[in-house]
Amino acid sequence: MKLNKLRLQIDNIDEEIAKLLNKRFKIVKEIKQLKQATQLALVDQEREASIIAKNSNFIDAEFKQYYQDIYFTVFKASKEYQKQ
């Protein structure tokens, strides 16, 4: 059935995303330590805007808002982790 094949593709993509997010959070952990050691600000809104703008180029127009919503959630989670 085609639905099952499409869902399997989604499952594989979700696994890749989980692995990449894990890598990202390991780097966030290092950034947290550097920020604490050097007393840098937790939030860098210019960097966040730059990331969204740069990577939005890889997203089809009809999906851009959803991409941005997801990435704002990623940023929020990263900041929450850094506050600990």
C-alpha cells in the first residue's frame, strides 16, 4: 500500500531529524558552557534571524511558515536548556 511506503519514508526522515537534533543539542551544551564561562548573553536574535533567513532558501514557499514555526521551537528549547 502506498500509504505505508510514504509513512516509512517519514519514519526514516524522523529518525534522521532526531539524530541531528541530538547532535545540535550536544553543541548547544558546549555553547552553554562557553557562554557561562565568558558571561555572554543567552539570546542572539540576529543569529536566530540569520539562521531562519539562510535556511528558508531550502524550503518550498508553501512550507516556509511551518519551517519557521519548527525552528522557533528549536531555538526556544535550546535557550531553555541553556538556562538550566
